[in-house]
Amino acid sequence: MRNVLLKVVGGLVCLFCTSWEVMADGVIKGRILDAETRQALVGATVYAEGVSGGTVADTTGYFELKLKKAGKVMLRFRCVGYAEVNKEVMVDSKELHLGVIEMKPEVIGLSDVVVRGSLAVDRKTPVALSVITASDIENKLSMQEFPEILKGTPSVYVTKEGGAFGDGRINLRGFETENIAVMVNGVPVNEMEWGGIYWSNWSGLSDVTRMIQVQRGLGASKVSVPSVGGSINIVTNSTNAKSGASVAYSVGNDGYNKVAFSASTGLSENGWAMSILGARTWGDGYIQGTDFVAYSYFINISKKLGENHELSLTALGAPQWHNQRNRNDKMTIKAWKELDDNQFNPSYGFATRDGKEVRKVSAYNKYHKPQVSLNHLWQINEKSSLSNVIYMSLGRGGGYGVRTNNAKHKYDWFGTSNGAPTKTEFRSADGTFNYDAVYNVNSASVTGSEMIMAMSKNEHNWYGLISTYTTKVGQYFDVYGGIDLRYYKGKHYHEIVDLYGGRYFIDDSRMKVKYKADDYLWQNEELKKGDIVYRNYDGYMLQEGFFAQGEYNRDALGAFVAGSLSNITYWRKDHFYYPKNEAKSDKENFLGYTIKGGANYNLTENHNVFANIGYFSRAPYMQGGVFLQQDVSNETNPDAVNEKVFTFELGYGYRSVWLDANVNLYRTAWTDKTMANFFEMNGDRMRVNLTGLDALHQGIELDFVLRPVKDLKITGMFSIGDWHWNGNGKGYAYNSSGRPVDKEGNEVSEIGGKDHALNIINLKDVRVGNSAQTTFALGGQYQFLKGFHVGADYSHFARNYAKFTPSLGYNLGAENTYESPWRMPAYGVLDANVSYRFPVGKLCGVMISGNLNNVLDKEYIADAEDGKGHDEASAKVFYGFGRTFSLRLKITF
């Protein structure tokens, strides 16, 4: 591999050096960009009026027009959906560089479908920025998980985790998803209770995304609660000003199929316009037993109201169901080798029912999380405007969760707790799960089912408002101010869906119910399908936020200073463990704030430098930080405090017709981080809420786009991070009911008393796990013929430490020192794509494309969980996917 890379790099250097000699008489060069997003306009045309000459911009927006005529020439720049640009130039025998040609979108809804100020602008906003265009997604994403399109971005690590549809994860600068702000058109979509993202809920975004902005570090979004690692803003299509439609069909390995359509009415004479999209995706799944069916839809209706008002209604969603491989089903490398099947799914199996073999799974998810937003933009006058976005998200669905009352079988049902499929009565000879054995145990039991399947229902109603007022003060100052309001209610309960052959189920969690503790009959109630077990509560969150920002822009200098203030209130209401008069918990309030600033200076037309700095105090999350045992208890964590973050960054950028490059250095210090740890003791699930943990994330990032000759684009990036924990964390231990316990695990009466087990974890210099700290990528795309593109991308990941939980080998009520987790083997993956676009008549266009991911069928470990030995033998892992493929046909009208 080393020799191959040397040859590739050597060839690129030679190609780069020789490209300077490519000269011709009457040559005009330049680059065509979107005036608002600064993204390349692929396929934009350039015509010379009165001269038989024209050309088309390539995938980077670069064009080269050769003309024989000398003298003054009028150039006309055209692109569908953009206002025409005319430019008069003088042509002679020398090469003429026009630099960047900006074209303004000719669409309705573009300015107001995105929350005002949530986008960063190249060479103006002082942040580390990477942009993924719609053409990148169309050419490269294929069957991959939606966040995988970002794996060529500096400091990003993405995996499929369990490997089922929509179950991928993403880390940015070493920070987990819950510490990355994910937005759709500037509207936040992270889960309100714990901050994470279930990408299966947003799978349809790949069909409607216009671009993805990855803002590492502080970011430019104007919301009151910032992220630690950065932000990912997914900008969807606007309503096109011109009518059109498309249909597409894709097919791939393991039964993958997808059909999609889109249509736009164009802008009518009375100011109305509408765009819609729909898609259906289905397949068997690469991992054993992970079949799925998913739908996606998108609709945008826009209306111009006179000269100063625009309304835009956007609705999108992706209802789906998919069978899964549980993220906790990792196994040791030895176990995987013995199985010789990296696609093995421990919870997949069969049962014989009514004389027929029926396929069964114990990991299943079904969910629909539509988001609806109404955007209003009021251009008050030449200097001032008001943007309001009212949004709503209604989540409905859940996932399977096993419940059992038999301690003997607590870890034997699916048998991967020790890192290998346990050879018990519940495993068939081929390793699949033997559901017949469970049916036999349950039907023979005189106390009802010993194991059942319950659906963990998670439903929520989320409403929000982001209002931004913008005005210009003098010639060079812009002032922003606004509010960010959110209200959230999440309903969580477990409902029995399968008794697995038993007649009823006795829920032992009801023994902990306070208000019916003496009601023996109720505690031993024979529960049937549809009854609720284990938990039934509502979680609430109310946020009031304010933000303000001042910007100075004059000539080459752009600077800003910003601040925000937010108050977050959490509470819960229990319907299971408390009487009605005690069902509602106390409200917990956390006041947070942000202050940040930065500046960008354009040294020349080619060079710019920037710097930013910020400090913020952020409330802990409701789940894992505020409540001790959120599923079952109203008890709050008395040690919960705001997390503090101090970060700064320096950057340099270079822009030219042939090269774009960026270098960034960053340092983020994170203090008072909260970490919740669970472990088993005395047959109970104990919990320690660690607080006071510190972490340091620092590193350097480089990325570039090289255009040595026309029709060739070479991309690359390199990032190296130094991410590690500092100092000690401490926290008290609690049992599964949220009650304090001593060092033997016995319940005590006083929280924080002398008998309450206080635990200290020393994590000094322990490496941050679950994300590669060294990454690099190299890719290229070349247009051999008009409309025919071939591309390849190689991504490499190294210094990746396993995910870890400090409670491994825990000594309750003592000080514990944790070692750095196991360092996973480095790996690289090569992906390839090809596409051909051509017209059929004057009204129809066709695109045929194909993707081959992991071309070399590389075997590699993508995810790992640290073991007690912090080594390869004790770690549990998931392997990445082998070679996969897909083909696509798209017709546009």
C-alpha cells in the first residue's frame, strides 16, 4: 500500500508541475460559485456572444473557454435556477483569469427556509468550515449511512455501528454525537433529553439536501445553547423558480432497492411555488436479519407577499422500520474468528409456530419523527429585517427491549455478555438464536413467562420558535438579536408485545412501586400483551434563550462578538412508581451562557487568516446528568452542575482558480463534564454519576481541493488530534431505584452521608475513545467525456482507542485508576464511483451512476469497546462492512 500511495502522490506532483505549461491563445479561465453559499455551480454554462464558443463548468465550478477572436467579448453565464450574469472582457493572446464569478439564486424560499445567520460564509465567517454539496451526495453516498458522506472531512469519524439501516454514528474532533449540534435549515434536531441523533429518523435527508455545512468548533449558528465539538447544518432544497421533475431507481447488494420522485411547480405569476419529493427504500440488510422498509417525504410551499414579505412552509419526515443488531452485541476478535462471519447477528433466529419456521428478531425499531416549520421573512426596510421560524416535531415509535424475571437466565438469553455467543440451550448449531427454547421454557413455567419482549415506546411533542432581528448600524456594522424558545414533552413506557409462548408475565419491577407496596395481588398481577411494564413516565423540558451578535465588515476585515443566555428547566412525571400526589418531580433549573468572538482578514484575493475564541457554560442533559435513574425515579442528582468549555482556534486559507486550501489549529478545554456509569452488583444495576471530569481536545487540520487541469479535481485532508482526559471525577453510588447505597451495595437513608459510597475515578492522561485521532483522505474525480465522471476516494483512520466505561473492575466506595483503552488497528478504505449524464431530446436528461464501496474488500475493526485487560483479547468489536455496490438511474424532465 505504501508503494501504491507513493506512486499516486508522485504522479499528482508531476501532473501538477506540468499543468503550468498548458497555455493557449485567447483562453479565459474562472470559477462560478453560488453568491450566497460560495459553492461550485456544476454545469453552469459560459457563452461568448457573437462568437462560436462556449463551455460548461466542471464539478468544482471551474471553466476554461478558448476563443480565436480578439477584442471585446460579452460573456453570458447561465445556470438553471440562477439569474444570468453578463460580463464584458477584453480578449488577447494572453491567458485571462476572471477569478470568481458569483451567480445569485433565482428561487423563492431560499432566503427564509434557512434560519437567518445559521450559515457560515467562506472568507468571511471565522470558523473552520467544510461543505458537502448536493453533487457530492449524489455521486458518493450510495447505500451508505447519511453521515458517512462526511468521512472525508477533517477530524470526523463515522461508522455504521450495529450495521442496520440508519444506525450509524458520528464523532467530531473526538466529541460524541450528543456534543455536536445537528440542524436542519438552522433548526436544532438533537434529542432534547440526552442530545443524541437517531439517523434512521433523518434518512430521507439525502434526497433533498442542497448542501451540508460542517462547522468545527464554535460555529456560526445563532441559537442560545452551543455545541462543544461543532455543528452540522443540513440545508435542504428550496422551491425552484422553474418547473421540473425527476424519477430515480437504485439497486444494490443484499436486496437493496430505492425508488424516488421529485417535482417543482416553479414560481407562478401570483407568487406561489411548491416542491415535493417522495421515496421508498427497502432491503435485506448487509448484517444478518436486518431487513428494513423506509419512506421519506419533503414538501416546501412558498409565497411572496408583496415586496417585503415571504412565507415558506416546509415539512419533512422519514417513517421507517428496521430490524437491528444491537449496539451491545459486540464480541471478542477470537469469537468473530471462530464464527468466520462478520455479518453475524446474535439476536437473529427462528421459532416453529403452527408447524412453520418463523423468523424472529429481538432488536427492532419503528419510528416516525416529522418536522414542520413555518418561516416568515419581513424585510422591514433597506437596513432591517425580521426572520421568524416556528417549528414542530412529533415523534412516535420505539424499539424492542427484552424483559426477564429469571436471574439464572439474565445473561444467557442472547449470550454475548462475555464477548462470545454462549453455547446454551438458547443457541442453535449454526449460532442463530433458538427462540423455540425460549417458548419451551415459558410454556413449562408455572409462574408465567420468564422472558418476554416489550416495545420501549418513546413519543414526544417538541415546539420551538427562533426569531432573529437584523439591522445595519452605519455603513459597516450589522447587529443581530433574537430569542430561542423550546418546549418538549417526551412520553416513555414499555408495552408487552410478545409473551414468547407464556400465558402471562409477572413484572418484578412492580415490587419497587411505593404506593402499592402492600398490595400483593397488584404486584403479582398476571400481565398480558398490551400491558405496561417496568416504566411509564413523562419527561419535560422548557428552554428560554436569548442571543445577540455584532458584526463589523469593511473591505478585507470581518469581525464579530456574540453572546447568549439560556435557562433550561427539567422535570418528570411518573405514572408507575409514585401516587398521583407525588408523581411530579421538583423542577431543576440551569442557567447557561455563551460569549464568543472572532475575526477574519483577507490578506489578498488569495490569502486569508482567521481566529476565534469562546467560553460557555452549558446545562447537563436530563438523561445521564440531572435524574439519578430517569426511567424509574424522581430523585435528582444533587451534584449536577453546568459543564464549562473554553475554546480557541487559528486558521489560514488560500483560494485560487487551481487550489483551495485550509489549515486550522484548535484547542478545546472541557471541565465539569458529567458521566453516568452503570454496573451490576448484588443482582442490581448500580449507577454512579461522575462529575468534575476534565478533557482536553486539541489538534491541527488540513484540507485542500486541487484543480491542476480542466476536468480533474483532487481532494485531500489530514488531521491529527491529541484528545485525553485530565484529573479525577467523583460521584456517589445509587441503586436501580435511585436510592443511595454503601460500598457493599446496600441501601442507606442519607444522600451524601458518611455511609453513602463516594467513588473517585482517576482518568489523568487517559485517551479519549471511540474516535480516530489521526485521519487522512485522498480523492479524485475526472471528467473523461462531457458528462462522464469517474471518481475514487481513499480514507484512512488511525490512533483510534476503544470506547470505555470507567466502571470496569469498579471498587465501590474507593478511588479507582483507569488505564488508557485498547488502541485499535489502523485501517483504510477505498471507494469508487462513476456517473454519466446525457440529454435525451430537449426536455429530458438521464444520469446513470454506480458506486463500489470498500473496493479492496478490506477487513477492519470499525467499533470497539474496551475490556478489563485494555487489550485486543478482552475488547469487544464490530467489523466494518466488506465490499458493497449500487447502481442508479435518474431521469429529469
